[in-house]
Amino acid sequence: MKKNFFFYLMPSIIKGGLGILVTVPITTYYLSPADFGVAALITMITGLIGPLSSTGVTWVLSANYYKQSEEDNKSLLFNIVVLDILLKLFWCLIFWIAAHTILNIIVTDFKREYLFYFMLALIGMLVSGVWPNLSYAMVLEKRSKQHAFVEITQYLAAVVTTILCLTVFHLRTETLFISPIVMGLT
């Protein structure tokens, strides 16, 4: 039990340490407060997709996981992941179609590039939708080492992407949306 706890805790410690020592100093060096403000505003808007597409996955898995056969659990998890992807896809499409209108209403100093950032945020929201369900299933299956490995690998991919985007490719605000896409794809 103690060993599993360590593997579940380790990704949070690594993420916190890398965030404080690497990600925050690099992003604050290369990006301005305005860049962070635009990213925060767009993230706030696209963040509505999470609650709108919520299916109560943890409740369904918790209530049924130990009562069913392994085969039924695979089927349940597959159906939950497909439903979650379809709901996120639906809401991402709605937001995609309404993007220009939404941004014009909420952002007083609207710039055309905000649409690009908004689209990147929607893609990031869509590709990151599968992991929370799989993560919860891994916890239920007590696969702590695999869970820790995936969590750490995803975060390292995002950190490396952030560093490369800012230092090598000289991107700015879009970096804050590209990294979550890479993290979700990882």
C-alpha cells in the first residue's frame, strides 16, 4: 500500500518541482503578462466544455468496476471513453462554430490571432479528454507504476514542447496551447 501511494504521489512532486524550477522561469522570461492574460481568458472560455461534457465517469466506474467481470469492465471503459470523446467533440464543434461571436462578445480588444489560440485550445481540450478516464481506470486496477509513468511522460513532453516552442521556434502565446495538445497526445 505504501509503495503504491508513493507512485501515485511521485508525478505530483515531479510536476511541482519542474514547474517551479523550469517551466515558470522559462515561460515568464519569454512571455509577457498580456500573453498570460490572453491565454487565461481563452482557457476560461474553453474550460466550460469540461462541465458541459461531463458524464459522471468516476461514479459509473466506482459503482460498477468491482461488481463486474474483467470483460464487462473493458466494455464499460470503452463505452465511457467513446461517449466522453463524442460529447467533447460535440461541444468543441459548437464552440468552434461560435468562436468568432464568443470572442467578439467577451474580448473587448479582439485580435484575429485570438481565433487561432481559441482553436488550439479546443484541440487541446479534445485530445486531453481520454486520459482522465483511463487514469481513473488505472487507479481502480491498482496499476500505480504504469500510472506514474504515463503522468510523468505526459508532463515531460509538455515541458520539452514549451522549452522548444519558446527558445527554438520563438513562438509566444500559442506555446501555452500547443503544450497541452502534445501532453494530451502523449
